[in-house]
Amino acid sequence: MEELRRIDLNLLLTLHALLLERHVTRASVRLHKSQPAVSHALAQLRAHFDDQLLIRRDGQLVLTARAQSLLAPLEQALRHLNDLLGASEFDPGKSQARFRLSLSDYATRRVLPSLVRHVRSVAPGVDLAVSQASRETMMAQLADGELDVALGIFPEYPEGIQVQELFPERFVSLADKSALPECGQLTFEEWLNRPHVMLALRPDANDEIERVLANLGVRRRIAVALPHWSAAIELIAGTDLILTVASWAVSGLDRYPTLRTFEAPLDLPVLSYQQAWHVRKEADPANQWLRKASLDCSQST
């Protein structure tokens, strides 16, 4: 108990915000404190732990090894203190929490509008900070505490990450009708020999379609690779390109009267669209509320 007498417990909340945000200004916003106050607290924390905690590298603040080792036990201790003080319930109507989510372009269009309407209706003081990243980056950000929840397709995930299916999804192909035979369907050979558009954050991504083709010992030609599905649809009209994506992504094609969907002529897996969080957040009432809201809104679309 001697160490507890040597430190203001409020400093631990500041330390938690600094370790998560890795930025003095963002930590001050998170804590609803002034930037000078957080800078002063950081100086006190450095003196107490006899460690810099945050150091500047390549123009940004990164955690020292000591700071990295503090993050997990600090989160656990603060959660236990919160439960001890009887504040374990989450009241969305009174909360002023700020949740950090990472969503794909697809989920931003399919899930986010419903989720935002729900939050504005039942939790008007809650803020959402939404980012976009690759699957690997999402997993790293969850592990580092930079995200509360990530939405995407996670066929593989590291230890410590929990996932829940939001909804199943299937693949369909899309092409301009002028580039399709009269029957509106391509054989596998015809489909494979056409130039394709691939949706991915990285042009060298190895997605579900590429893995199926690799197992068949063949490759398709990726004529265009880009991360935005809405733009990808616009590219198809008037060309010989093929786009194969989740079916909901090509719903509502009234703006594109020449485009046609058809069944992809190969056995593609049913997608499991999921939300993921770190096991540290499993029992957190606020995170539980966010995950339930995400699930409910996903299944209502």
C-alpha cells in the first residue's frame, strides 16, 4: 500500500489515456482536461516511474518498454477499481463516452448509418471515432488498445481477440451487359480470362477469392485494384471489367442501368462479417453496449 500513498490516483487515469492515445492533445480531449494539465501530469508520471513513458520517434510519440508493460495491468486495475466503486453499469442516456471503431468502406455504408441513428436516439452524449484499416492493422490496434471494436472479415485472428458474427454474406459478380453473353452468365474460363477489379486496401492483398483461385492453381488478372467499393462499381459501366464482391455492395443499381449481376462461376465461400474486440474489453459494460448496438443495427439492415 505504500506505493499508493505516493501517487495521486487521478494520475493513473491520465496515464491510461496517454498510453492509449500516445498523444498529449488527444489524451487531454479524452480526459476533458487542458493540454497543459496533461503535460504537467505526464511530467509527474515520468518522475514517479523514473521512465520517459512516451518518447518521440519519427515525428510521433511511442511507448517505452516500461510503458508497454504497464498498459495491461493498468487497464485491469482501473476496471477493478471501477467495479469496486459501483460504477460498473453503463447508462447510454447519460454517458459521454467516445468509442473508437474501425470499419471497412463496405461496413461504413451498410452498418454505420443505422448505428449512428441508434446512438443519436438513445445515447446522444456518445461520440464515435471511425477509421479504416487493413485486417492486420485492426488486429494490432485492438491489441494495443487503440480501438474498441473493429468490423470486418477475420478468418484468422491472434490470441486475445474475440469475434462475433454480425451477418453472413455471399459473393456475386458484376459486369456491363454489353460485355456479357445473351444468357447473362459467364463460364469459369470466360470469367477467369476477363480483366478484374479487386477491392482491397493494398493492391497485393490476398483475399478470399485469390485464395480459392490459388487452390485451383490459377490466377486472375487484376486490371484495377482500389479500396472504395462505390467507386469500383462506377468503373464497370461501359467496360469489359468484372467485379466480384459481397452481394449487398451491389444492391440498388438503379443509377447504372447497363450493369448486371450474375453468379460467380466458381465455388466461393460464404463470408462471415464479424465484429472483433480484445479480451480486455470482454466484461466492460460500455464495450458490451457498443457490441450489442452494432449487432442489432447490423441485423436490421
